[in-house]
Amino acid sequence: MVDAFLNSVGHVANGSVLLLMMVGIVIGLLTGLLPGLGGVVVLVLLLPFTLTMSPFEAFALLLSTYAVFSITGDMTSILIGIPAHPECAALVPDGYPMTKRGEAARALGATIFSAMVGALIGAVMLFLLIPVLRPLVVDIGSPELFAIVLLGLAMVGSLSGKSVLKGIVAACFGMLLASVGTNAQTGIVRYGFGSLSLLDGLSLVAIALGLFAVPEIMELHARGRHGVSERPQLSGGVLTGVKDVLARPGLLVRGSLIGAVMSMLPGLGSAVGQWVAYGQAAQISKHPERFGTGVIEGVIAPASANNSKEAGSLVPTIAVGVPGSAAMAILLGAFVVVGINPGPSMLGTHLNITYFMIWMLVLANVIGAALSFVFLKSMARISVVPAMTLMPIVSALVIIGSAVSAARWSDVVTLIVTGVVAWLMRRAGWSVVPVILGFVLGGNAESFLWISVGTYKTSWLHSPVVDVLFALTIVLAVGTAWRKSRSRRRAVASGTVAEADGPSRAWTWGSLGLAAGFTVLGAVALTLAWHWPLEARAFPTAIGGLLVVLGLLEIGVEVRAMTRHRRATPVGDSPAGAGVSPGADVGGVGVGAVPDAAAPVGGPAPDSLVPEPSGTRVPGGGAGLAEPAVAGTATGVLDAAPAAEPPAELPVNRSLAGLGWFVVAAALSYGFGFLIGMIVFVFGYMMSTRRGLIRSALMAAAVGVAFYVLFVLVLNVAMPIPLIGPSFI
Amino acid sequence: MGIVLLSLVLVVGMAGCARRGSSAGGAAGDKAATFYQGKTITITTKSSPGGNGDTTARLLAQYLPDYIPGHPHVVVKNNAGGAGSVMMKNVAQVFPNDGLNLALPDTAVVLRWMFKQAGSDYPLDKMPIIGDVTAPLVVVVRKSAGTDLAALQKRAQPLKAGSTAPGGTGVIDMTLGFGLLNIPVKEVYGYSGAGPVALALERGEADTASPAAGAYLSSYKTLSDRGIVYPFYQVGDPGPNNTLVRSPALSEFPTLQEVYQQQFGHAPTGPEWNAVLKLADMVQLGLFLCARPDTPPAALTALRQGFDKMAADDKVKTKLNTTLGGAVSVGNGEAATLLKNLLATSGDLLTSLENAANGK
């Protein structure tokens, strides 16, 4: 064992290995910024280069790329509210509001430090526990996985914002989306409507970008010349972010362990751990209602989980030869290419390679984080770039990212439709986070359930592990509902939140419309599924039925609330909450502040465009009016209250105009290919926003050149074919 | 001024937007020897990155340039969607007829065409084959489920066969094979890949599986080495007079025919056996490179020459063998015959295959 360890150190010190590791780190950090591309695509592009390498060189290149990929992916979630990859989406609900408040540097500092420490914890866990983890990975069967997925779904309560009912309805909507496509049990195509594009189901990339990116793009347009954050000072926040992490060791360790353990379970998918980590952070906090408003805990937990997952997913890959994720499938391919059979030999004759891989994870993360810290302040400046400058670039990246992930235009349609629904949900005070959770976990739940039933009939229900997990799920769900209800009652009693606080009147109608829409969708899903075989219809029927029942219940709640509003509002007055966004809802981050209107009541001086960042001062000391309220949490640390009052909504017509531009960009790409489409779009957009002819032309040309060099010359990814013909890209 | 600049931007964009390599279509009449000089061939696969098809495509892309006259550059693109239909339609009908775009379909694409499933209206029967890489199947059984045929036949409960979904050659293999051997079997679908099925076997959740040889090598061989499972049979290569013979690279595993003969004392016959022979043809065809129907003859000649040379090279054979678990190429002539015979399947035989693909 000592020999193997020393041998691995010797290989790490090899010049070519170190060089390849550095190359991998740079590639990983750069490509991690590109939406939709995914670490899998980058790894597969690197794979051919490893054919002639030694195992150590090959793993140095591949693992270092893979290890740092999420670090920069997290950055886009925080800076512009757009997850570069589905695995980074959980950073949006709290990271992006922090950026809006001028705390981009702090959020980024916390994220990168959490990611680095998370990766180290994952690597140490891998180092210490591989011999005993093998039985754990093997013994967790489909019934236990089903129970774990249910436990994950119980997090919906914590991620639902103000209304648990709305959250469950949204999660059902996500699960229904997951049931689109060819059913694994029967082979029949569910909700395919004869479309080839739907045979393989809806794309996770398109759904994640639709839920989080499109509403942000709409709001970017609405912001006009203002930046995402108008706070001019960006310095100092990075260190505060690091200190935030150090002050919350329990949260950091829990997030890291959750990320590592969830990624150890093959079949769960790599996007699950971050949400579970986020959910547990909200669950344990005394103020779960603040999650989604920009609390640092909501950044630390998913960031640490996101990078510890790399080590976790290595466990089944090297210990049992089963890839824990798509990226690990490629790594497994690399094992075979370099002539190594993963499995028990990795703990015996090839133990030195296992140690070497752990070294690579550790070194790549430390160096990757250090490199990121160097450029962090520059990155944070993106938050003060005029939104109308970001909007066309981000639109181009998001459209290209969603279309090239599977080289099909239908994903762009999914992106736009999901985006519109997400924008409506956010405006009407619905959290979109449960939708992605339902989508990610829904398919897993169905598969694991059928495998359990097919294999064990009903006997699996008597498994002690399954029963304990079920009990935990119930406790979690009921506990969350009770705590939320208590928290709300207290807030109402203390006057912090008005009884009728919520969306404006127009958006109350919008919320009612959404509830009605989801109810109708559930009914349609039920009707269409009726004639399918039992195995194909059971899941969508159950979810559709639940959607109808809960949707009707939500309609009742909405109608009652509207009636109360009407009674409570004197004739001639605007209703309570009018002009106030849902604000504090998890995932309701799209409704950002018009900077001039963002100053909190009694907050900073009128000339200050954004409130003081929460947590930038020593809690409890020098309390100004903008000083965040602090409260002890179950984590034993301080949980900052949101610094600002709910901001005013951005104008709807400007947001819709943003959607119009986005659709134009997609249509131009579909018609003429990305190159012409994006050049024309960027030029047209810049001209229409009066950025000047020269600047517009330069920007359009830059986007065109960047696209061609990056996606065509360097990455050479498959592109969908535009209407004009296959010779155009 | 503005219009002039906009025009300039558009002209520059138009000039640069042509796909790389597509401008070379004018060389159609050149000889095979020079057809691919300085060009880039794209192999399109329906497989997602890291999948079996993707790995095969990337291995081919690595070695083919050395053998195709003119030494073109070969790249791989993943074109998922429609269970392979999108890839096939793009290569057969949409991409330019310049000999630079090839598809790498697998037997699932062939089965969709044979069963006339939705979206299978691609001209598979007219697409010329360049070469193939076989995809041998190995049926493994968990030792605790029974160590010999007699024990398996006497089981009170059917063998639980782990699989991702109905419709693939693995399901056909287990349904037909166990059916012939009178072993009760029940398919359990929903696993997310060959790896999770291997885990299910290790923990005893599944009793049997039929992985492709590549997956056997990466995920199942370790189980076999540790005595948890044993290779029960391989389908085998098509032999003379409706028989099956051992694949050279899997020579230590008995064929389904051998196991049957050992038990029943005579060679298998009948409709089920005919369906197994069709399955053997599919396995032998495996993954195959094909081009659009009207590909320039010079391009086809160069591609076929190059592929056959590559397949005959011991270095490549070894790599295919170690990476894809015994995969070899049978040559483009034999692959074309195999495909033609498969696509001509009809009547009861086709129904048998379709039922077997659905685990019936």
C-alpha cells in the first residue's frame, strides 16, 4: 500500500503528467463556461489523444479537465443566472440574487472555495473508504434507490418558496415532462405526437436552460443599460465569501458528503446531488423561507456538492467497473483503451493508479481554484456590464448550447416553451426549482419502482432500509410543511410579511391561470395515457391525477386569496402587494430589481443603487438600517436575512420584448444557421438598442468569429441543419 | 454606410459559414486514389459520447485515415434523436452527396427498419456498406441462480433478466435462447445501462444479462473472475448449414447451439432456431459504416479499400479485440449480404423476432 502510494507520487511528479494536467485544467476551466456543451463532450473530444498515452498521462489529462469543469460552470449561474450545465443549476436561486445585490464577488469567492474544499473532501473520502464503499455501492438496490429518489422529491417542500402546494404542483409538472418519450418498460412512445424528436424524451439541457436562462435573458433585455448589479465596488467580497465558508464548516462538510454519496449511486444522474444538498441546507436552516433570496448557505451547499461528486462518481467506476455518470462512462472507455480492467484490481495490482487519480483530483481542484481566484474580480465585473450588451451574447450561447447538446432544433423549441412557462411561473410567484427536481428525479423514480416491482413484487416494501427511508421522507415532507406554516404565521404575526403578501393583482390572475393550466395539463395527460399498457400508463396517470387534484386545490386557494384581497382592499386603493414581486421565492430570481427602485425601505441612502451586501459587515456590529437581520440556525452559524425589500418588477412589456428578440435569434439560426443567424441577430439587436454602427458591427463580427473558432474549428461539435441547407452551420 | 457594413458582415459570414470540407464536392470524378486527399470525413453516430457506438466510431476515426487512399482526416459527430432515425435520414438524405458523411448504425437501427417502427423511413436497404465491426453477445448467469442447465430448468421462479428496455438484440438473445433451452425467464427493464445491470447481477437483483462483448469486458468480466457469474453461452457466428460456431475472439465460451446439443442430443431446428440464426446475422453485422445511396463510386471504392485494409491489420485487430471485446470486421461484401438478408426477413420469422424483442 505504501509502495503504491509512493509510486503514485512519483508519477505525479513526472513532467509530462504535470504538463498534461495543466492543459486539462485550462481546457476544463474554459469549456466549463460554455452552456450546453457539458464535460462529457469535452472528455470525448480529448479521448482520441489518450490512445497513445500511458495510463498516467491519459488520466492526468482527462481527470484534470473533468475535475475543474464545474468550477467555471458555477460562475455563470451566479453572474448571469444561467447555468452552463444542468449540474450547476442549484447555484442560481441564491447565487444570482447575491449578484443582483452587488455581492457577485462574495458569492463567487464562496463558491470556488466551497467547490475546492468539496472536491478535497470527496477525494479524501475516496482515499479512505474505497475498500468499504464497494459493498455499499453493490448493496444499494433498486428499492433503496427508489426510496432515495422519493426522499429527494420530499425536498420539494423546502424548495417551493412560500407555497408548498405550488411546489408540489410544479414538481408534478416536471415529472410529467420526464415521462415524455419511449417508455423503458413497454417500448411505446408516450406523448410523442408522432414527432421523431420526442422519441428520446425531452433534453435535460434544454429544460434546465429554459427554466433558468430564458427568463433571465428576458429580464436582461428589460434592464436595458443597467447591469445585473449596479454596485460599483466589487473588491473585498471574495475574501468575505471565503470567510463565509469557513464560518459554516458543518454545511460545507454535509454538502460535500451529499454530493459524493449521491454520485456514487449509478443511475441517479449527476444533477441530483446539488439539489439534495441545497434542499438539506434549507431544511436545516431556521429560515428556509430566505432560501432563494440570496443567502450564502444556498451557495455553499450546492457548490460543495457539485465538486465532491467527481470523486464520488469515481467510486463505482474504479471499484466495480460501473460508470456513475456519462463522464465516467468515457473514463471507463479510457481505462479499456489504456488496457486496464477496472474493478477489484484497482484496489490491488493497480492501486497506484487509484492513488494517482485521487492526486489528480486534489491537485487539479487546488490549481483550478487558484487560477479562478486570480481572475475572479474580472469575472465579477460581468455583473456590472450593461445588460443589453450581455443579452445578445448570452442569447447566442444559450441557443447554440441547447441545440448542439443533441444536434436538434426541437431542443430549441423545448427551451423557448419551457422558458415562457418558467417566466410566467416566476412572475406569478411560483418556484421553478421543483420543476427541474421533478424532471431529474421523476424518470428515475419510475424506473426504480418498476425494477423493484418486477424483481421483488411487494416484498421490497418490507426491507428495513426502504422503510427507514420512507419514514424519513414522510418526516421530511410533513416537517417542512409544518415549519413553513409556522414560519409564515410568525412572520405575519410580527408584521414582517403581510397576510396578503404576494404577487400583484394581475399576477394573482396569472397564478390562477397557471394553476388552471397545470390542472388541464394533468387531465390531458390522464386522458392520453388511458389506453396504454399498465406499465406505461401507471406513472403518468398517477402524476396526472395528482396534478389535477392539487391543481384544483391550488385554484381554490388562489380564488380564496383573491376574495380576501378584494374584501381587504378599500375601493380605489391598489390591492396589497401590488407592484411587489413575489421576490422571496426560491427560483423566483428572474424578477429582479430595476436598480433605481431597488433601494430598500429605510435602507441605504437614495444615491446608493443597491443595498449593502448582507454579511459584508460583522454581524451584530455597527448595525445600520441596511444591516441584515441575523438569526441563529440549526447549523450553528448565522443565517443572513435578505437585505432588501422585495424589489419592484421589471416592466412586463420589456421582458416580453426580450422574449421576442430571443425568438428572433432562434428563428434566424433555424433559417440560416448559427453563423449568419447570430451575426444578423447581434447586429440587429445592438443597432436597435442604439449602440452605434461600428460597435454593433464589431460585436456581431466578434460573436461570429468566436462561434466559428470555438464550436467549428476547435470543438467541431455536431450542429443541427438549418432550413437554408446542410452546407451552412 | 450602415447598409454597406451590414452587407460586408453578411458576406463575410456567408463566406465562412460553409461546413468544412463541403466545398470539396467538385472532385467527384477523381480516381479513388486521390478522392480523399486533403478532405475530412465525418462519421455520424447515434450513440451519446462514451457509448459503445461512440467508442467504436472514435476507434475507426483513429485508424481509418492511415488506410484510406489520400489519408483524409476523420472526425466523429454524435447525432442522437429518434433512436437513430435522425442520424440515418441526415446521412442518407440531407447531408451533401460528397462522400464525406458516413453513418455508423447498429442493429437497433436495423431492427427499427425491419419492424417498420415510427420514423424508420430511411433508405437502409439502399445505403452502401463500407465495413462493419461485429458486436458479439455473451449471456451471463449468476451462479447462485443455477450452475448448470438442469438447475436452471428446474427453477421455481423464472430467471430475472436485467435489461435497459425492450427492442434490442440482448432481449432477443435471452428470450430466444432461454426459450429454446426451456429455461423460464422474465425480463426486468429500466436499468440505465450495461453497468447498472452488472451491479444488479452482483447484488443478486438480476439473474442474467446479455451484454455486448465490449460491456462484458469492462463491467462483467470482473464478476466472472470473482466467481459471481459465469458466461453461459455466446450466440456465435453464422456457420455452414444453419449452424453457429464460436467467435474466434470468444473461443472459450460455448455457443447456444453447443449448449442445446449437449442437453438435447441433437441440433436445434424450428422457427425459434431460425430466429436465432437471424440474431446471429445481426450480431455478425454489429455496427456498420454506410454512406448515402448515391455516393460517388470513386469515394465508395476508396472507403471500402481503406476499411478492408484497416480490418486486416493485426494492430487494429488487436485494438478492436481488447477495446470492444472480440469485435472484428467481416468485410464489406459479407456485411452487405448480411444486411440484405436481414432486411428481407418477413412473415412468421419477422413476427418471432419482434415478439422476442418485446420479451414475449
